[in-house]
Amino acid sequence: QSQEIGEATGETMSDEIENEEGAGTVAQIVAPNGETVVKSDVTGVATITHAATERGVYIVEVRPARRGYYHIDIE
């Protein structure tokens, strides 16, 4: 699953991922240029953050290791 977020240069995005089933999940933030700027393995709850280095649409992607439930909060 992915979520698009419009950000201005210098703004910081903070994304909390909760993996309710406890299975491994990969969460990442992809910059407007297609580069992965943050990537994290998540088991349980984790927060990933990134200060935007360019204006545009950033994509938060979550890839669960197996079928289950997860929740994303974006601030």
C-alpha cells in the first residue's frame, strides 16, 4: 500500500506504522525524483521521519511480509 504526500522543501514528515500482527513489514519514503530516502524494517510499531529536500510529492510505501493488519498515521 502507498500514500502520496505533497511536501515543501524543509518540511518534515513523520509516519507511524503499526504492524498489528507482529510480522515483519518494510516501510519506506520515496522522494519526488524516485529515490528511496528512508527505509525501515518494522515489527510492532515504528516511526520514520524525513525532512523534505525538494518540493513535490513523496510516497510512503508499506510492504507487509505476509497478509495481516497494519495502520499508518501521517503527520
